[in-house]
Amino acid sequence: MTEVELNPLLDFLAGTISGIAGLVVGYPFDTVKVRFQNPEMTGKYRSTMHALGTIIKEERFIGLYKGITSPVTTAALMNGLVFASYRFFMKIQLENNSSIPTLTQIALAGAGSGIISSIVTTPTELIKIRQQSLLVPSSTYEVILDILRKNGIRGLYRGMTATALRDLGYGSYFFAYEATSRYFTPVPDSPLHPSEIQILLSQVDGQVRTPSWAAMLLAGGVAGIGESH
């Protein structure tokens, strides 16, 4: 059997680009969610579509992307941290690099990477949410200075424990993705997960079997649902 993996650098770049792409697509709905959860805006929006229309009308289209600078600029750092910590937690569980990890080991490594990533996630999301909640435009720099001035560096990490516990959900994300990928790939040769975008090639009886794009898309969807619940 022959296994071909992407270069680690390409792995990293692919994960970063896909993360930014997903952020750009879903960000307007994240802004709407934050507005709905803000007690100061209770009753302002009747529904998701009404909220989208109102924000565009009052703040222009760019209003849907308030605060996106923070998560975009930390996307590479975030991806690198998840990438490295996942590999680390996987390595300490396996006897050797050629061992195929169990789904439980994958879930544990994913959960560990989620906890570590909260070091970056906590300040990033705090800044993002502050900007999304403000009707008056405010730059990322201004928000950071305001937090530091009032609460110091510790202010950027307010709520870190809750964020770390939430990001334990990375475990279910990796578990769901790998389980779905293995179901559609009869002869898995190595773990697959979204942050690494690997190409699996298994040579069996002269034939090459690879997970189809449809299977990988389904796996990603199932993983996303698993993490959000």
C-alpha cells in the first residue's frame, strides 16, 4: 500500500485558507447571532433575515463584517496552534508514527488541541464580539487599547475557562470527520481531518481507492454539526 501526503507547509496553508474562507462565508450570521444575544438590542430585530436587512440598511454591507479583522489576522496562528497541538497529543498516545490511531485517540487529541487553541481564541473572540456589538464603528486597535486600559492584559483573557471548555468540542469535530471518512473509505491508511487536508492513496489489488470529494464534504459537514452540539 502506498500513502501520499501533502507537504506540511501546504497542509498548513490549505488549512489557513480554508479557515478564512469559512469565516468569510459564515461571518454575517455570526454578527446577527451576537446582535440577538446582546440585551441592549432586544426587540430591535424580528428575525434573522430582518436583522440582516436592518444591519445592511443602517450600517451598509460592511456592517455584517464588523470585527472580522481580529479572527482573520490570527487565522494562521490559530491553524498552526491547532495543527501542532493535535500532532503533539496524537504522538504521545501512539507507540510509533506508523500506528493508525483509534477514534478515541483522535477525539482526545482534538479535545487537547481545542484547549490549547483557547490561548488565541479567547482574546480574538472577545475583540470580535466587542466590535460586532457596537453600533458605532470602532477599529480593532481601538478596542484592544480600551480593554488594556480598563482591565490590563488579563482583560483580554476574561472568560478563558469557559472558552477552553467549549473548545473541548474539537474532539467531537475530529472524531466525526474521521469516522465519516473511514466509513466511505474501505481501506484507510492514515487519519484524515479538515485542518490537514490529506490525500489518502491506498493501493489494493492494483486499484487506487481514495475518498471522494462528496464523501469528504459530507464528513466535514457531519464534523461541523458534531462540534456545534
